Amino acid sequence: MLQIPPARDPKIAKENACEDIGFTAGQGLVNQPLSTACFGFWLLAYLGADPRPVFPFASRRDGAVSSFEHQGYNVESIKAVGITNQRETTVVWDKETGEPLYNAIVWTDTRKLLWLLENVPKVKDAYEKGVLAFGTIDTWLVYMLNGGPKKNVFVTDPSNASRTMFMNIRTRQYDETLIDFFRLDEGKLHLPKIISSSDPTGYGSLASTVLKGVPITGCLGDQSAALVGQKGFTPGKAKNTYGTGCFLLYNVGEKPVISRHGLLTTVAFDFGGQAMYALEGSIAVAGSSVKFLKDNFEFISSSDEVNKLAETVEDNGGCVFVTAFSGLFAPYWMDDARGTIFGITTYTKRGHIARATLEATCFQTKAILDAMSKDSGHALTELAVDGGMCNSDLTMQTQADLISIPVIRPAMRETTAFGAAIAAGLAVGLWEGIEELQNVNTDGQTVFGPSIQKEEAEERFLRWEKAVRMCQGWSS
């Protein structure tokens, strides 16, 4: 592990702000992308509930700006606002009144527009009248931040629009064939205009709060924003966000690559002109496996104790824990797999199971990265990481050992919000191009290099793959 000491840039550069609307919370940041300062606040989210409570956070945004000023910065220098959000969380509302017609449906919920039309009379009625507006949460957020129906700013970006299943990923516009496939009438359904992820005018401006009039110039789905925040601008760059689950994105360049190894093809970002595409792989259980050890097994009293417990032993003691609590996602796609611990003996201690739990996320990450290399035809040279679980040195070292390449952890780990700030800043000319960003947020980063031979890593992975095969067929 190599620790690069932080060094604050004495030059206070141009600033921008960003909103990060997440699964259990939203975050506001005021960023200086060319220095290391970052000010933020949290707000309660709207999980499966009325989408309107997203907006009582104006006072908290003002608080973040106030903190920004107390640090000696000038609020007038904030040039733009960027937004990032959960990609598949959706909202329906009356286009004429701006009133939401049902709860926001969160990304993990398989109910979406067709379910709403079949089960919610108000939604069906608005559809038949031709006033039904449908969008991902970024569209709703931009709409409301601009003042709702008064300005009627109704837009989205390709990284979000691609998640509706209505967008052709090659043209980055809605596809009549796809809309017909879902038996929908384009004349009755209002979909937001798809514009660049970085646009100087298309997203409007804030209608209220201390930042009134500041333009919204960047918009990215959360995982795309994290890739941008990790400066994954060029083909071959990849990032993994270790949260409740994991999301890996691998930049494949200007042409989409259709996976033959269980991955999703998606739009990474579009900064005007040519979009960049990515292969994506998701892991259902990552940080939530630690919560399982705490809540179900009661091995620990708080999640941050898992590392100390795992470090009480030298290795996993022969244990392999396939954390398939509700099946396995990419690249396996096994809905009949269930969580299984293999290799338990009378020697097994809690520390062995704790270590095997952390390793499960690392093994699944390797499986996805191997699939990405096969699909792209290029071997990955390093992996950028972020998310809460990456704070664990033990987990990141294990990850580097298993994938046999360096793992890079930045000092400022709010890379999702940072990516939104980059998109916003590019639109208003804070940088002439992405080349100027390569050295941003590199001070203080930690590099975890492999500490075992590649042959040993492959041997351990083969043992994991054997365990995966044996955990199938357990669903009733």
C-alpha cells in the first residue's frame, strides 16, 4: 500500500456546486475542483414516498454555502450547479399542474411505468388525457429546481434516459420500436428531452435559495458520475463503487460493446458531440453483507468493527462465503443461488467468517473485471475505487491481491458528487477540456498494490468459482 500525502493547492480556483440525490440520503457539495476543499450537507430521502420532500433541503443547501463562505471563499464565484442521482428511480406527474401522481418508485423496485398505468387510476387517467409526464428522478429534480410548471424545464441526460428502456443507446434518442414494445402511445406520454450531460443552458437555473439564478449545467446518473469523478474519460478506465452493493463501470470508448459475458452495455456520459459508452456489472450484496454479520450473526456491534474482527486471523481458514442472499448478479445471474458458507471446520472462528465476508465482494469484483476484459479485448491495468466499503484497507488490499493490479483510492472519496461538479464545470468553461482534470484529486490518494503472486490469486478464485457452482438451486 502506497500512501501519497495530501497537498492543498494554495490557489483557490473557480467553484461549482452539486446535488447528489441518493438511496437513503441526498448530499450537497460546494466544490473547488482545482483544490481539495469540499463542503456538504445531508438530507432525508424519499425512499418509496412522495417525491416532494426532496425540496425542503433549501435551507441545508444555504447552510453548506454559508460554511463555504466561512472558510473564506466567495459565493459569487459559484458558476454552476451539477446534479447526480439514482438512475432508475422514477416519478410521474401531471404536466399541466406539476403535481406528482404517485410515490417516487426507487431503483430497486421492479414496479415502474407499466405497473402504474395498470394499478393507479390517477396515472391512467392522466395518460388518457395526454398530460402524463414520466421521468427519472433527475428530470423531476431539474423540473422543480427551475420552479415547476412555471418554467416547465423538462429534460434528462443519456446516462439517465438509458435506464428507462425507451432510449436507443446508439442514437441516444427515444426509439419508437422500444416504446411500441411496451404498448405505449407516444402521443399520450410526455418524455423529457434528452440533452448532453454537460450543457450550459439546457437544464435551466435555480429558481430560489441563496443560489437563485445560478445555472444547472451538469446532470449524470450516479454511477456515470462516479466514473467521471474518477476521471475515467478514456477507454480502458474502470471504477468500482463499494456501497450496499457494488457497481463497476468500464469505459469502452465511442462505440457500444455488446457483452457476451453477462454485463450491461450503457451510456457512460455525453459531454456534447460523441458519447462514451461503458460495460457495467453489478453486485447485489457488498456492504450489506457486513450489516448481515452485525444484525443476523451479531458478530459485531457496529459495521466498522468488521475489519478488526477479520484481522484477528491471518486468512479465511479455508472458509468461502458466497453472499447470495437473494441470488447473484453479474456476471453469474443466478436467481436460484442462496447465501452459503463452505469450508467450516472445528477450527473456524468468527474472524475467519468475517474475512470470508469481505473477500466475497472482492471475488465478485474479479469475476466482473474478467468478463469486462473478455468483452473489451483489453486487460485492465488499475481499478479506481470509491464508496463506504473502500475505507477498509484490508478489503482494498484483498481486492488488489485478487485482481493482480493496483487499486487506487482517492483522498476525497465523494467521487459521485465530484463527477457532477466536473460535468457542470466543463459546460461553463472552468476547464478547456478533460485533459486539464487528470491531476485533480490525486493528492492524498492511496495505492494498494498486489502482495501475492498471480498464480495464488487464480487458485483462490477457482475455489470461489467452485463455491458459486455449489450454491445454486437452493431457492424454493
